[in-house]
Amino acid sequence: MDPNGLASRHVTAFTGWEPGTAGVLRLPSGLLVRGRGLRQAMPSGHAPRFGVYLLGSAPPEFGWETRWVRWADFWLPADPSYARSVLIEALRRADGERVEIACWGGRGRTGTALACLAVLDGVPPKEAVAYVREHYHRSAVETPWQRRFVTRFDSVS
């Protein structure tokens, strides 16, 4: 077990999302997670099996299992500890399910959460924003406080 309570894992043959598809981030372990903006149309292909929605108000019903993290646009999660537990769950589930992380625009909050997933997956906190900008979207993680949140994510309990 690592300090986050994640068991060592070997990525299974299950890939969930198609690598290289818009919004799909490959984490260093090989796990695939899709980030997206809810204001855009649902991408074609398979629906997620599990979604994490980073919004100021409750998300609509999607038809798959979800977690809502209260998170106002351009800010940080209202409950960082809860956000961390949900992201740990998302990372665990990505090793067998199609996991989606989304906010309205798909850049700031989604990018911040994806960078935090990268930290949980082994990317050094100070490198996680650059990793997500290179592999997900060049504008991911929009504000200085979101960048700072990622670099301090290891200390969120």
C-alpha cells in the first residue's frame, strides 16, 4: 500500500477509453481517465461507468454512478478532504471502469482534478500541472490557487 491507501496495481487489459481520443488522459501507470466540459455535447462512443462532477451546484442525473464535488468555477473544492477521497476512488475505479472527470468548461476544475489524479498516480506535485497541460489540454488548471492546490495536494488529508 502506498501512503494514499492505494494498493500496488498492474493495469489490466481493460482500457475503458480509447487512447488518443479527445479528452482522454493516460496517467503514468497506464490508466485512462476522460476529462470533459459539460457545456459541450457528450462525446460519441461509450458512456462513463463512473463520473466525478466538479460543480457549484448539484449535477443533473446522468444514468451512471456519480460523485459531486462542490467546487465553484475558478476556485477550489469546498471540502478538499472529500475531493481527495473522491479522486482516490476515481483512480481505483479507472483500473476497470470508464471514469470521467468534468466541470462546465473542462479546463480549470477538471484540469486541477486531473493533475491531482496524476499526483496520486506518482507524478511529483510540482510537475503535475505541466503533465496535464501536455497530455490533456494546454490551458488546464486556470488559476494560481488551483496550481498551488495541486502542488500541496499531498498534504490534503
